[in-house]
Amino acid sequence: MAGLRNLGLTPLVGNLDDAASLRRLAGLATRVLHLAPPPGEGAGQDWWKDPRTVALAQALRLRALPASLVYGSTSGVYGDCGGALVAESRPVAPATPRAQRRVNAERAVRHLGRAGVRSSILRIPGIYAPDREGGTPEARLRRGTPVLRPEDDVFTNHIHADDLARACWLALWRGRAQRAYHVSDDVHRKMGDYYDAAADVYRLPRPARIARDAAGQQLPLMLLSFMSESRRLDNTRMQRELRLRLHHPDAIAALAASVQQGA
């Protein structure tokens, strides 16, 4: 908060889990960047809802609407695509409660868009950041976490945190109304190949390869869910409409450059 004030900004604190605390934002926000995830768990029959996005949308409706709203969603809304190249026009097919809550949040954002807000949705894959703690695959490699054997492996997608930040900023100004964008880099790799290449960058042993049946006994449920979905994100729309030039189009090259700079 002090850092914001030093920049000449006046922060207003709101709690997305307390709808009443958001009312003072109404009429003040001209461009809104909404990156908060849904609650981790739903309750009862409402397990699929995202009350946080709904609360924000209701607060923004109280007075003059903002010019634009950008919501950070996830590529998980597509479910398993069998490794296909996926465009934003593909119908969503969430396979987990977590992804279903994201779909619900997207619907709330689109509903606000129909009221006159230029609403854009960013569908984001795995985020990495070599200069942030826990932002690289190094820790997982040091733990020796296995990956799937080639015949069972899945495609994975990545975006550098700095490129994501730039995409968020550009979307506030250039994002088209009711439009979804894949914020992903240019390289399509299978997960095992990604960790093999990362291991070479860090000069660590490559992870063991296991069958999918064995993965169910050795890996946590969250990681298993990522290993159950395979897709390649097409980022053409991001590059053409947001006009974003990626500083880090290849995650492995970015990790290698970071290691070299650190050395």
C-alpha cells in the first residue's frame, strides 16, 4: 500500500468475499483488471459458482460503468482436447469443479459486457517467472517428481509473468468487446519434454518417466488433473488484436537466459 501511495496513487481496499466492501469502487474505476481466482471450494448446490466475480460485477453496476474490464481466466476451461490446436472459438468443456467455476466467472463477465462494459477474457496457461520464488520448474526437478512416459504425455502451455502483465495492460485498451484471448507463448511442448529440457538447463537429472496408471499412485490430485488434459493454445488472436510482441516466446530459452545471467 505504501508503494502505491509513493507513486501518487490512492488505494481503496475491497474484499471480494464481502460484497458490501466493494460498493465504494462503483463509479470510480474506469478500467478494471480482475485477476482474483474463484474460491477453492464451492458449497452445496453452488459448488460451480464464482461469487467473487458476481460481487464485483454487481458493485460496478451501481453507478457509471467502467470503460473496460479484463478478466484473467484459465485455459483449463476447455478440458481435455486430445492435443488439438485450440482457438478461442472452441466451446468450453470444463472437467473439474475449479474449471467450471472459471466458466461461471466468464459468464458473469460477459453478462456485464452486455450492459455496456467492453469486457475481455484472458485464458491463461502455466505462469512462470525466473526472478520469483517458486516461479520455475527447478524445485520440482530437485524433488524428483516424475513425468508421464511419451505415449501417455500431454501438451502443456506457458507464459512468462512479465509478458502476461503486458497482455493485461494492452487488453485494457485494445481488447475487443466480449472477446477471449489466449495469453500463451509460441512453443508447443509436451510436459515431459519441457521438464527434460528444464533439467538440462539447470544441469539436474531428467525426471523419471512413468505410465499414467502409476501416476495415480505417486502424484497429488492437483498435478494429476493437469496431466489429464492436453491442448495446444493458438495465440494468433493475442498477437493480431492486442498487438503483443512477446519478450519471452519460448519458456526454455527464457529459463536458460535467466540461469546464464545468474551465473
